[in-house]
Amino acid sequence: MALPSLIFSRREKREISIEKTDVEIKETFNELFIPLSRNLYNFIFKSTNFSEDANDVFQETVMRALKYFKKFDRTKSFKPWIFTIANNEIKRHFKNKSFLYSDKNVDALCEKFHDEAERKLVKAIYIVAENLKPRDRQVFFLFYDNGFSITEISVMTGIKTGYIKVILSNARKAVRKLLEVRNEK
Amino acid sequence: MKNRINDNDIKLGVKSLNFDIPSDVVSKVNNLIVEREQTRNYFWKHINFANPFIKWAPAYLTLFLVLIMGTFPLKKDPDLSKLTTEIKIEYELKDKNIKILWVKKQNFLLRRLKK
């Protein structure tokens, strides 16, 4: 006769614990995600060449992160984890679409800069980034925009460190070259 | 004149262009999260997988099945007495040192006769 009461008490206990864990999961996710959300959006937006598709990719990234947050190892850093998800989402996005139409012009974006040198530099950087391959562009923004180290990027993207260095070096050279050309003009 | 730009210059240049998350994207994401919670299966939602009883349920079930299979095997062991061959005739040719055994098997079939 003691069995039904035992089951009932267990069920009650279980419901309380579920409520707790669900709320806790949401809270911890929000705590970790909100400070990074703007950086993440910028990374996706820049990596997709200022495309409107960035909104969809951002949504998918957040939903995927929330779905797998239970499996996330809390001892590790959250930033590389969520940026890896974003990176994979962008990859998936480029797989489906061979060409991405840029909705914003780099010239228009750089109009807000009053300093001529700064404007030239930013313009050159974003023109170079626009002409990079999708994968290289992601590496470029992960390194320069989000401050990840080369080894971290290697772990996140699965590209060898040597090749990452080559990508960054080529991008740097391209920026320099573009600036030189513009200065000569 | 050569441009002596380094990594820090590029970093500053990249970071100087920042965008805010559009409000419609934020609201869309929030709506999606709420929608996801509502559409989640009620049964699965209310199961606490952290509970040790539920966590180890598959292991318990496997153990239980192994015990059941061990105690009540599906295939019964064949009757050994039936399988043993039956010696019908046994005789010896002593001068040639030959022993002849005529054995009848339980599963013996006269196939030639059937044709």
C-alpha cells in the first residue's frame, strides 16, 4: 500500500526539479549569451557579406545553441562554443547558396567616418574581406573582430594553424596593397 | 610611401564598424523560443532525466531481460538421449582385426527411397 504514495511523492519531486533545471538552463544561457549576442551578430553579418540572410543565420544559431546547451561542458569557455555553432551555420548557409548578394555597399557603410585615413583603412579592410572566400572571411573576422587566437580558430574551424596564418597574411598583404594603390591615386 | 599597417590597425579598423541586432530579429528569436517550449512534447518535457532511476532504466531493463532469458530460455536444450546414436549391430572380424559397427541415427533419412 505504500507504493502509490511513494510514486506520487517521487512525481512531485520530479516536477519541481524539472522546473528548476529548465529555469536554470534558460537563466545561465541568457547570462552567457546576452553579452556576446552583439559580437555574434556582427560576426555573422560581416561573414555573410552584410547580407539580409544574416538574420536567419543568427536565429538558427541561437536556436541550435539553446537546443544543445544542456550538452555544453560548463568547465569550458562559452564564447568559442557559440562561435563554432555560428561558424557551422554560416558554412551550411554558403553550402545552400553559391552566391551571396551584399545588401550594403562598403562605401555607404564607411561614410560615417570623418577621418580620411580611418575611412580609407576601413574601406580597404572591408573590400578585401568582401573578396575573400567564405571560409577565409570567417577566419579573418574571427581573428580580427573577435580576438580569437590562431589555435582557437583552428579548433573551431578545423583548419590547420599554418593555413590560417597564410589566410591572415594574404589578407594583410591585400589590405596593404589596396591602401598603397589608393594613396598613389 | 609604404603603409606600415599592422594587426592592431586592422583590428581597430574591423571593430570600428559595428551593427546592432535589429529589433525584429530579437523579437523573432524570442517568439521562436516561446514557440519551441510550447510545442515540446508534454510527456518528454515532464521526465526528469537527471533522476537516477530514469537514468539507469535502460541498464535495469537490459539486466532484467538477461535474467529472464537465462532462467526461461526460448530454445530448449535438445534431449541428449535422443540425439545419441543407437548401435544396432556390432561384430568383429577377428582374423583381420576389424570391428564393424552398424549405427542408426535419429535424423537418418532414406532419400533414395523417396525418389
